[in-house]
Amino acid sequence: EFIATFLFLYITVLTVMGVKRSPNMCASVGIQGIAWAFGGMIFALVYCTAGISGTRMFLLAMFRTCSVWNSLYLRLVIISGGHINPAVTFGLFLARKLSLTRALYYIVMQCLRAICGAGVVKGFQPKQYQAVGGGSNTVAPGYTKGSGLGAEIIGTFVLVYTVFSATDAKRNARDSHVPILAPLPIGFAVFLVHLATIPITGTGINPARSLGAAIIYNKDHSWDDHWVFWVGPFIGAALAALYHFCVHLPNLGVFFVSLSGGHINPAVTFGLFLARKLSLTRALYYIVMQCLGAICGAGVVKGFQPNQYQALGGGANTVAPGYTKGSGLGAEIIGTFVLVYTVFSATDAKRNARDSHVPILAPLPIGFAVFLVHLATIPITGTGINPARSLGAAIIYNKDHSWDDHWVFWVGPFIGAALAALYHVIVIRAIPFKSRN
């Protein structure tokens, strides 16, 4: 934990300083680069330091060059698990995955390494370190402390919930690929949270990281909001532990595979229903929950920054000027077809039986399909392909023009999903299994 968090602070604070020193964002890696630095380091360090429970190793190689130590057997050690973050440790403690003694020891080591990591950066570039704020976290001007606290709570919830999901023992027993890929979703969660919250708080979600930078920089304003970067992450971690323990874990224990499948999109649910992979009752229930979740998500964003939310259109989908409603409808149909067709292909049971790597990588092509469709259709419709996402933004923004084209973002995705289901059932599933290429 000490070495991992030391390296984490060193790399990430240097990245933040590089961006702040640049005359403009285009002359540096920018916010995206900062997010990648944090997410990428978590990916690498979790991979390096996380050990499956019960794994032990001898640390003998380092002594073999000295004959005095040739007969020395070091006692067995267990790798820490790569928490690197007191909030993660706290969440795992609340979920009874860690003893109080070990949790406290980890948190102390994490804080000490963060101080050391920030100190090394300052030692390399003392003037620049002080000039650009030392990477310390503060609530940005224009945001209230409540907004900052909320951003930290939700950001940490995303991270700790991902950690629970990626390291769940029962899920690992069922899906052997889950522990192999665990660092990847955890790193991506850190990356995505940074993209969302750097403009608000600089993104804490790690009290040790915030403490190390604040102690080494040690200016008044770095301490003004410091409580936000402890209270927020600990509340977020506690909520994630509560959700895992009360909702997520009982489902795994009773039904084993009863989690929803991560549709997140009424069009995907509709397509799977048409392909007879989902009952009507379950499909309707999913769609209602997706819409409610989208409304709540948009509402929280507006609560954080109401003025900016209204001024920037609240992320509501409309057909862009210069395009007809027919063009927008076509873009939504084809975009949703690409997404739902990819979902069918990535989750096909017979293909999974033949190619063991397919279920392991399923989220990757689905995510890339969404990414590519957005690249193509953002200039046309802002990219809907998800009626719940469009509905949530429209309801919370609630201006006339956000409703003018709203039907496009339900009709288009549902037609696209139906075409993908039809193609999958009539064409793809009709091809003999062995002849598929």
C-alpha cells in the first residue's frame, strides 16, 4: 500500500502540474490526460498489487545474490490488494471484507505514502510546485461546498461499487475472467469520474491523495475545503458498501445470475425482449427503472450546477439545425441497430460456448459501439440511441425545444432495436453453428 500510493501520487501530481503550467489546454495533455493518468495508474497498480485471497509468495530472489542469505526463508506474505485509497479500504471494512486492524494499518500507510509522493514531486520542482498549487484539491469557484461534497460522494460511490463488482468472490467463481480483468474496470471508473468531476473539485475520491498534496503544499486555501475530501469519499464508500451488502450481494447469493445484465437502455431491453431473451414483465420493469434512473441522474447534475445546466441545454437531445427530422430519425435507427446488433453478437450463447474469450471481452465491443456511434451522430442529433437518457435530460431541462423532436429519440431507437433483433433471429441464428465465420 505504501509503495503503490507513493507511485500513484508521484505520477498524478506531476501530470496535474504539467497541465497547469501549460499556457493552454492544447499545449498539454489536458483534462483527459489527467483523467488517464489517474485511471491508468490505478489500473497498473491494482494489477501489480492485488492478490487473490489466499495467494502467498516467497520473497527470496532479492537475497540469492548474497550467499549469507541463501538459506534464509522469508515468511509468507499476502499482497495487500491494491486499495491505494482509504475510501476503498473503508468500504471493504464496512462490507466485512477486511478487519479493523488491517483497515487502519492500510489507511495509515496510504496517507504516509501520499505525503512522501507529493514531497518527492516538490523536491524535484519546488518553485513550479508552489506556483501551480501542488495538485491540492479545492472546490472550484462557482460551485458551493455542497456541490463539491455531492460530486465526491457520487464519484467515490462509482469507484467503490466498481471495486465490489470486480472483486466479488461469488461472481469470480462463476465467471473466471472477472478477476483477470478486475483492474481494467476499476481504472476506467477512476478515469471517468475524473472526466466528470475535475472541473468541480479537481477530483478527490481518495482522501490520502488529497491529504498528501495539502500537507506538502500547505497553504490556507488548500485546507479550506479539505473536509469535503474526507467526508465525501467516506460517505460514498459507505453507500457503496451498503448497496453491495443489502442489494447486490443477496441477489448473487440467492439467484447467482439474477443481476439485470446491464442493459441501461430501453432500446437494448426492447431488442432482447423481441428476441425472446427477456419476459414482457421483466422488460417493462427494466424500462421503468431505466427511465427513473435517468431522471434522477439528470436531476443530480442540475442540482450541482443549476445555472450552467440551464445555460448549456442540460444535455437534451434535439435534431441539429440543417438536418431534417427524417435525417435525425435515420441516424437514431442506424445508430441503435449498430449498438443492439453488437449486444446480440457479444452475448450470443452458442458463440460464447465455442469462443471462451467472447464473454470475457463482451463489454469492450459494446462500449466501442456506443463510442463510434456517438462520433458519427453527435453532429446530427447529439446521439440519443437511448430513450431513457433522452427522457431524463428532457424532463429535467424542460424547455419547449427539448420536446419538439423528442419522439425521434423513442421511435428511432425502438425501430433500430427491432431491426437488430429481427436480423439476429432470422439471419444470424439461422446459420448453422459450425459454419459461422
